[in-house]
Amino acid sequence: MAWEITDINIGDEVTLTVTVLKMLDGGRASVSIPSYGFSYSIPAAKKTQPGDELQLRGEVTHVDEEDQKITVKAGGLITVDADTITGWTPVPRKKTAFRDEAD
């Protein structure tokens, strides 16, 4: 990991690498997400097979620096260990100066 959890902010986009467990009806795949102990399914291409690794992208909604966990909105809310994040794109933020005078 090339970043620290303190670098990640709400609104940033992160990528998780997931492994396909099995294909479901309707073009969906049941996937395993590292450090996430629940079943999860995502839309998948027709040629996707069990064992394939896919990229799941989502927006950070919560950062828990104490427990080293990140909550990501990728369809539903997924809370994972920060070290399972495989990609991170910070959202551009404006830097505004504080003003000492009243309007």
C-alpha cells in the first residue's frame, strides 16, 4: 500500500480487488471481498468465470483510523480493512484561506 489511512478522506474513490466465487442468474457474480465477512454480488461480464479477479470501485463514506477500517459505498455499504484497498483516487478539493475579518 502506497498510502496511509490518514490520507484517505470521505468522498475519495477506492478500488477493491474481489474474487468471483460463482456465477449467478441475471449476469451477476457472487464475489469474495477480503476482510468482509458477508456474501456480496456484483454485475459481471458474460465471460467471467469462478476464480477471476475483478475490480470493485466505490466512494468512501466513513474512515475509522483507530480500527484501520474504511466503509465504501459500492452498491451497498462495505466495511473493509484499509490494507485491502488496491487503488485510491483522492477527490480534488479547494483550498480556501481563512479570513480574519467579517463580511
